[in-house]
Amino acid sequence: MTSFSVSDEDRARLLIAAFEVVKRAYAPYSQFRVGAAVLTKKGNLFAGCNVENASYGLTICAERAAICAAVAAEGAAMEIHAIIVVNEQKVPCSPCGACRQVIFEFGADALVIFQGSEGFKDIPAAELLPDGFRL
């Protein structure tokens, strides 16, 4: 399996976890509930949902919530193999710029799966964020 692929079984696990966690999103302002699930290179699965705030800049995206959960469990060396992003309305929803950078930080070679206009799209993180920032 290359870095830019995920097995059918793992894809199903990611999808189920993301759609399960989207139900727990806190989105009282936008009503736009998002769920994400991360599959780490160790094979562990972590999920996260968006958590809005009245001060919009403090809102946490689902992707970053899932990645933070993965780091909290596996430590700073956590690496993303794949991440999936879904929303309750099942409309196109790619990761925002901030999330793209955080995904890149933990998995430039990760597969990013998200709802596009014609179903799910699979794009390598480095392609989704060319020349991502590194120190």
C-alpha cells in the first residue's frame, strides 16, 4: 500500500467514525456540523468534530480536533496516514487553509479524503497544500 492509498476496510472505518462524531459537533451559530477521522501510521483511529464559539476565531475545526486527539494519545511523533472530512449536509467541504497546514505538519504524505462536488475526493496532503510551511 502506497502512502497515498488506504484499504477499503480502513476507508470504511474512517467514514463510520467521521459520520458518528459529526453528530456531536457543537455548531449553534452556523448549523454546519463537521466530523473528521484520522488514521495514524500506527493504525489507530481518532475522531473529532467542529466546536464553534461566539468569538468565531476561537472555533476549532473537526480536522484539528481529530489531529489533537491523535497527538494526545500517540505523542509528538504521531504521523497521519489518512484523514477523512465529512459534514452533516453531505455537501462539498474541503479542509480550510489552517487545517491543511496542520495536516501537512503531521503527514505531508497523508491521504486527505473529503466530500467534493461529485462524491469523495482523495488528494495527497502535499498536493492539497503545495509548499506547506516547515521550520
